[in-house]
Amino acid sequence: NFSRNAGYEAIRVPLFALWSGRPGSAAVRSFAQAVVTTPPGGPYPVVFDPLTRAVLESSSHAGYGAVAALARCTDAQGAGRIGSTMRPFAKDQPYYPATLHMMALLAQISEYPTCVPL
């Protein structure tokens, strides 16, 4: 049985859309709206209700925040802002958030140079 909630595995969808140069996709917009109130230092939403965007689970691992920071930055680029709140890579993260973090950094470098972590 699969949950209807958007969870850990669903974080890849906006990341891959961003990496594909599609910051205006519905997946990115929805994710950016879900994480808009997340402070840059976390905790970061990792499971949320896709309809209400209520956060059901969160994590302090920087990799989840890296995807959120990139989504927020690309959303703010239209306002002429430069820089993102993406935290430095933390090597003590578990495999999945560490992988998300590295992929978010690669997407930032290749697609969004103005979203450089500050």
C-alpha cells in the first residue's frame, strides 16, 4: 500500500525537474510552496500532505534542505535575487540526503549559477 502523502522519495521529482532546467514545473512550484516557511537551518519537511501542504515529518539533514534551498532560489530569481541558503555539504549525513545534496549542488552549478550557496 502506498501513502498519498508526498515523502522522501518524492523530493527527487522537483530536484530532477530543476536539474532539467524546468524551474516553473508544477512539481517545483508545489515543492517550493510546501517548504516556503522552512527556516534555512531546518528542520526540513520530508513528508507532507500534497493537498494541504501540512508537514507530517521533518529532518535536520542538510541534503533535504539543499533541494528546498534550490527550489526557493529558482522561484526568487524572477525578483533578481542572487544566492541561495543551501548549506555546505555535510559528510555525516545518511546516504539518501547526502545523495540529494550532491545532486542539488550539481544542478545548481550546471543550471542556476546565480543560486550559488552564500
